Amino acid sequence: MQAAKLSNTDTAAPAIELRGVVKHYGAVHAVDGVDLDVRRGEVFGLIGRNGSGKSTLFKLMLGLVTPGAGDIRIQGAQVSGRNFRKVRRSIGYLPENVVLYDNLSGLETLRYFARLKGAPLKECEAALERVGLAHAARRAVREYSKGMRQRLGFAQALLGRPQVLFLDEPTTGLDPEAIRAFYVTLRRLRDEGVTMVITSHILAELQERVDRLAILADGRVRALGSVQDLRERMDLPLRLEVQTTEAGATAVHKALAPLPVGEQRWQGLQLLARCPRDAKMAVLAALAGLGSAVLDLALHEPSLEDVFFGVAD
């Protein structure tokens, strides 16, 4: 799922607004002055190390814990206000650790949650179909694998056709095929205008699948923007790979010598190096002038993992 340009809803009021949000547990500053907007119809990533404040921020946005200071609004309603009860019905939540009743079937489980949420019971079978569990609808949950339980939890979050979804480590226990299907579903939900906040420790999953993200550390937002915005803002170097002929290795070395190409390392006839962003065109021009001495070359953008460690370290 490619991160897409946002629609004309960009200019509308944010789906989620946080201003000066604080939550301290004694000397532990779990959330320490967070300002954040999540746009309507956006897939927004929230990443950070364990203890960075992600889980507390999720609980604050869901209204499960009360902030020590600051203001949180979902769909324009203040989380601590009397109008939030109505808005809460338009919110879906998939926790990191899904707890289900083993003796109920998948369909019975969804009907139970539908009654709690005031969602139509007729949605339950469609939700199971959407997450690929229609075949196991009447099977007891105790017979479900970990991945099936996770998909059932996701189906529960979709009940009531939520306008805002909070997804905490949603692909835990899923195999590659199920992960792919999960993100296909997210793409369709975004196309329907659903706003999603997602956390994951598997940064490669999020890299091409979020519109924007926030990197948390010590309870604060340390960086905010699209992956490409953060790459450029941090001026992270590109990764250069050059495959040469046996005779061409010396020519490549000489061509790059006057240029600011760092961390050069040869693996046989392949050169691996770091290329500063502002030197990219000069490097490409130098290598292009070598003709058949260069068999192949590639320039790779820094990964989200590179961005994360550049901010969090």
C-alpha cells in the first residue's frame, strides 16, 4: 500500500487534535507536552522505543486515562467532555494484546462486541468476511491460531463502521499473506475516509504505508512528517551500490575520489558507499561517464529505520 497524497479534506479540521497533553506517573513523564494533529482520512504512524509514551498516548486519545494537563479532541469533541460518549461509538480500537473468550465462536464474539458498541448485528458476518475469517465463523475461538485471533480483534475494531481507528501493533502474529491483506483493507478504509493511527515495531511495514508519522522519545514528539520529509530534513545520505567490470573498479575509484562519497567498501566488484544528497547528481554524472566500466548502479533512500535511529539516538 503506497502512501498516497491526501485529498481535499486536508484543509478540514483535524480528526484528532492534541494540545499540550501531559501525563505523569510520579517521577515518570510518560507524556510530556505533546502537540499533534491527525488529518481526516490519514494513515498516521506513531513510533518509538518501549517506554517512549506510545501506549499512554493511545490510552489518552481513547479516553481510558485522564491527562494531567492539556486538551484532546476527537472529531471535534473533547475527550473529557460529555459529548465524547457519542463520538466514542465512531471509534474502533485494536489493542496490542487481544483478549477474547475462548468458548465463544468467532461469530458469537463479534455479536457480543456489537451489542456493547450498539452496532447492527448484521455487520458481524461481513466483518469476518473482510478479515478472511468467514470460514471459521462458527469455530470456537480456542481453536484459533494467534494470527486468527488477531484478525478477529481487527474485525471487532471494524464494527459500527468507525470513522477513527486506533491500531496498536496490529500485525502481531500475522503471516506475510495476512499482513498484505491487512494493509489492503487499510487502503480501502482510507479510501472511505477513515482516519487511522497505527503503531508498529516493524518499521519496514510502515515505511510505504503511512501518510505521516510522529517519532516519540521520552514522552515528547521528536520528529513529525512524511518519511520523505524526515529524510530530507535530517539530510541523511543515500546508499550507493555500483557493480563494475574487473577492469572498471580502478576507474570507478578514481572517478569518485574527488567527490564527497563516504564509507566506501568493496565486496568483490561491487562498491557500497554513502552519498550525500547534494552530491547525487555529481556522482551519477561521474559514473555515467565511465561507460561500460559500470555494469549497474543503484541509489537507495534511507529506510524508516535509519530515520528513526537518527532521531531517537
